Amino acid sequence: MTIGEDAKGNITLVDASEITVRSGEHVGQLIGAGTARRTSAATESNLISSRSHAVLRMNVEVVKDGRRSSGKLFIIDLAGS
């Protein structure tokens, strides 16, 4: 995966997937699918150790009483954990 810059000057991951979800269950399914795609192998320290990085960015938007609030949550798991 390549780190780049979009037209607005924001740092972004090139070719990253963006999926709209409406439930926690769907988020869990996507995390499970992403986890299944990661590679792992034995190391001197661990029988099973991740050999790939994972990045999850969640853009959360809430509309309540006509007011919109938004925020971003980043979860990053580095290889070797």
C-alpha cells in the first residue's frame, strides 16, 4: 500500500477500500474479513505473529436533532505484534 496526498492535501492510503456501514455487526464482519487477509508466521518469540500491517480508519457521522457531528477513529496494528 502506498501513502499519498489527495487533491485537498490530505494524507491518504492509495488504493484503500472505503465502505459505508450502518451497523456494528457490519463493522465486525469487515474487521473479520480484513483479519483473514493478513499473513502470519512463527518467530523466535511467538508461534503465531502477524507479518503484515493493518490500518482501520472509521469516519463516524451522527445526525441528532438536525445537528451533524463527525469524528475519525484510527486503529493501527503493526506487523510483528
